[in-house]
Amino acid sequence: MSDLAIQLNNVSKRFGPKVAVNAVSLQVRQGDVFGLIGPNGAGKTTTFSMMCGYLYPSEGSLQVMGVSPTAPGALKGRVGALPQDAVLPPGWEVGALLMYWARLSDLPQPEHEARGALEKVGLMEAWKVQTQALSHGMAKRAAMAQALMGRPPLVLLDEPTAGLDPRIAAQVRQVIKDMKGTQTVVVSSHNLQELEELCDAAAILDKGSLAQAGTMSELTGQGAEFRVQIARGDVIIPEITSLPGVTDARMEGTDVLRVRFDGQAHKAEEVISHTVGHLLQHQVLILGVSRGRRLEDRVLQLL
């Protein structure tokens, strides 16, 4: 059995003369939280919609949980989805609507599933509330609850924390973390700090094409780069570059030393320890050490 939850092979999507997604190939491993990154118009939502089976590729092949999303009913029970602009139908109480959706999905205990999903997103108080009376944030969480019912093996979330207050956004992130390893989650978001915290791997899209894909460590260079925040003291760059494994060292501003090293031949912990030891030996005081670069830096470099 394949360990891949999603596989795109040269997938393109055209709307008339406009190419929204251009020959994208990527893989999502089962149990991973995978991020879709890119500016507006990058093709994230179109790619997301093809994964859900909402749109069909114009060219290329797409497999989701071992089946083609173009086959009628192929994803039923396998995929839960939160579209970016999900709109709840008016005239329903939240609990009744979720139970209705649970029955449509053939879930054996509709009320149990609905209440459990609402509890996960922190919205139990909305059980009897009319959908049209919900705030934007509450409606977003109710829509996310329907994606979680039945514990589908794959959950697709498009901008799940957009418009939520910080406390609720943190709760939603914890829900995603709790799914890691037992369910596969694809998250599309503009919040790069959030994706860096959540994701095992990600794909960076730009103008419909794939700019880069890989694990979060690969994207942020954690395997071959670290930074040392300097509190006080003089850093002698030639002395740092002469340390075992160091390939490059330079100051970023006046208080951050960036060190790159040969991650194939030398273990990160050894290079970091040698560097920090050298600095302390030369009376350089240190505030902290961080691996790699921020995801935001890598995205801005590519786009």
C-alpha cells in the first residue's frame, strides 16, 4: 500500500485561455500536515479544489487516497473539506445542520459526531443558534466542524484560521496538531508563521507553477544553517569559518551571526556546539541559537 495520501503528476487547470495551475507535481505523505503556500493568484485554491474533487484537471493525473477524485462518490467518507469561502445555508440551527450532513455521509451516530466536532472547534454553545446569526469566526468554525466529522483520513483546510481571534485560532491550530500522524491534513494559508509551526512539509506556488516543495526542514534550511543572536562581544568571522564543517559565516545586522555548514559530513549539534564554545571562549555573550531560517524568508526569496 502506498504511503502517499495525495499525488499530483503534471497537473494543469485552465479556465479558457487562463492557466490557473501549470504542470504541478507534488506528493503528500499519509499522516503529514502539508502546507500550500503562495500569494493571491498563485493557484492554491484551484489546486485545493482539484484535491477535493470540486474541479477536474485539464491535464495530468491526480490521485487522492488511492483514487481519482473525478470518479463520482470516490472521496465520500475519505475526505473532509473546509473551502476558503464556505457559506452555511440560512434557516438551520447549527446542530441540526451538522447532523443532516452527518446523515448524508452515512455516519452511524449523527448527533454524537456533530457534538464531538463542535466541541473540537470550541463551538458547543452554538448548537441551537441559527446559522444566519453566527459571526464570521463562528461560521468558519461550524464549517470546519463538518470537515472533521467521522474522522476522515484526509482533511483539507483552506485558510482555517482567517478571521479568527487569536485564542480561537490557537485552538484550531491545536486541533490540526492533534490530527498529525493519524490523519493527513492539507492547509492552505497566508500565515507563514502558522504553517511553519504546523507543517511537516509544504509546496510553494507562484503564478500557477510550483516554485519549490519539500519538508519544512528542507524549505527552511534547518539541516545546514543556524543563527546565533549576539548580546555583546566581537565576532571574528575568519575564526568562525575555520571551525570544522563551517562553509560560510557572516553577520546579519549587528547582532545576528548566520552560520552555514556541511550537513552531510557534520552533525548539526557538533557544529553548533563548536561555534558557541568558540564564541564563549572569546567572551562573546549569546542570547540564543535558532536552526535554519524563517519560512517567510524562503518564500520571499522564491517569489
